[in-house]
Amino acid sequence: MRNECNELMNKQGFLEPTGGAKVTNAYNLSCKYVIHTVGPIISGKLKDEDCIKLESCYRSCLQIAVENNIKSIAFCCISTGEFCFPKEKAAEIAINTVNNFLDDNNEKIERVVINVFKEEDLEIYKNLLG
């Protein structure tokens, strides 16, 4: 998978920008594809631009899924770990972006899973989703 990512970047001629995404084969994983995205790294105060870039991560991944006839997609909590994006705001962005995308593409994506890291993340999503 690393080699395939490297080939994609070499062919592209530049690093993937924050908010962009690429798809590779999944090789030995229990899925067919892996969609890779570049999340924003937060240092200091969260800016509107950071939120826009995180939204773009989710939208780019969903769009790639549709383009590749991928019916099911799982997301980690993008950028909330080492990249320090505030968890609650990130969850709001994830939910809103997925819901807005599905409003126009609900027949193309059958299942969206958010895979949380910690119990704290689970509680945030439970509270936001009701």
C-alpha cells in the first residue's frame, strides 16, 4: 500500500494537499480499498480554514467512494489525535458533511461508519446523534 501511495504521489508530482484524498487497494486488509486523506494539523487556535479543510477531507473521501462504486465507507476521527483538532467540533463537521453529502448521494452510499478511538469520542458522537 505504501508503494502504491508513493506511485500515486510521484505520478501526481506533488504532495496531496490537506483536504484531498486518494484511493488505493487494501491488499491484506479486510476491505477492498483504502481511501487516504490529509487532515489539518492544528497548532494554536482553531481557524475557520481548518474547519473547511476537515470538511473537505470527509467530502473528498465520500466523492472518491462514489466514483469507485464503493457502497460502504468507514471513517476514523480524522485529525483528532496527534493532529489536535478539537474532538467535538470535528465530530460536528463529520456528521454535517456526511449528512449533506448523503442528501444528494444516498442511493450511491449504503453505509457510513465512524470508528472512534476512545470512549470520550463515542460519547461525543452519541450526544450529537441523539
